[in-house]
Amino acid sequence: MNQTNSNIAVLIDGDNIPSAHVKEMIEEITKYGNPTIKRIYGDWTRPGLTKWKNLLLENAITPIQQYGYTKGKNATDSAMIIDAMDILYSEKVNGFCLVSSDSDFTRLATRLREAGMQVIGIGEKKTPDPFIVACDKFIYIEILKQLSEDKIENTESNKPIIDKINRKEINLISSTIRDLSDEDGWAFLGDVGSLLQKKRPNFDSRNYGFEKLTPLIKSINKFEVEQRESQKSRHKLIFVRNKPKPTKK
């Protein structure tokens, strides 16, 4: 999706998402397009949504009132899904950002992608896998929170929420490089990043403490990185390959 021309509808599940880092969420969303529609859904008569109220004007988010008509049924989800379909058919946007940790939006994300929309998900790490994989990209709120706190010196009581990259993720990177490599084993890192995102929407170098994919790759002692001159621009192109296995003597 062309970021400069893309309009995005941002739909927030107010019953399911903490308000503390809404500013960081909006800033993250602007990396993928212009959030022309920003709505948050919930029963605003409930005290649990009080913290959101002060943030709505600051971030130009429109509150949508939805009463819970029946116990045990989430009317907020239904209202958000109906609005999403109305927006889809209005043809005013090129993509959606669904902000929730609720797996009930899995089918909505799938339906929007079937209609050619790019779907970005934002939620907490507790978000079920079905919703994550239904999105083109999924971003954890905990990582946005950590980035906003990077300016504060970490103490024993304020340690970074960073995952250690494990063998499963390393194998994913390795197999993705093989999928794209030329006869010498080299693959363009930009293509590797794109395919990683398709294979696993929640793959994000920031989850492992790296702002970009390049330093993450360099930190793993299983890959070789090479910079090459570009004929079309001044920027150098980065290629990566799996380190050849040592030959037995």
C-alpha cells in the first residue's frame, strides 16, 4: 500500500484496549498511511472508559456510544464490525487498523483483506493467534510502550519488555532467505523483510530490541550481510545469506 496516498480507518475497541499509549498508537499508524477516520467504540456510561475521555479530543478520535443490550454479548464488537463494513463499501479508505486484543475480529480482518484492504492490527501480547495471522501486520502495544519509555533510564524496576529471539524465529529468517536467494545464496534484505511479514504478521525486529531488521540480522551469528552499490540511487543495497556450513576435513 502506498503510504503517501493511503487513507486508513482506525477502529478501536475501547472495551478491550488500555488508553495509556494511544498517542504512540496513532503515531505508529501514520507510518502506514493517513488515518482519516478514527473511531472508538464502547459504553461511555461505564466508569472503565473514563481514562479514554480526556484523550479523545487530543487525538481527534470520535467516540461511538454502544449500550450493552444483553448480558454476555459484546455489543461493542457488533457496532465496530457494522461500521467497518459501511466504511469498506463507502470506498473512502485503502486500509484499516483494528485496535483490539479480541479474537472476535478475526473474521472481520479476513473479510477486509478479501476485499483488497490492507489490515493492520494493534493489540496486547495476549492477543490470540487467529486474529494476528488474519492481519497483514500486527503490532504489540507493549513494544510501543517500551519505545516511548526508551528516553527514561532503565532501573531494576523498569526493565525493557524485550523478547529474546529463539531458534524458531532464526529458522524462519533462514528459510525465508533460502526462498528468495540467488544461486550464490544471497537475497535482498528488503524482500526478506516483506516475505517475513507475510509469513508471520507479528514478526517485528522491535520485539527483540532492534529498531530495524538489519541490526537484528547482524546480531545473529548465522547470517552474512553485504552492502552493494545501487545503480538507481545513492543508497546502498543490503543483501543477506545464510552462512555456509563449515566443510568437514
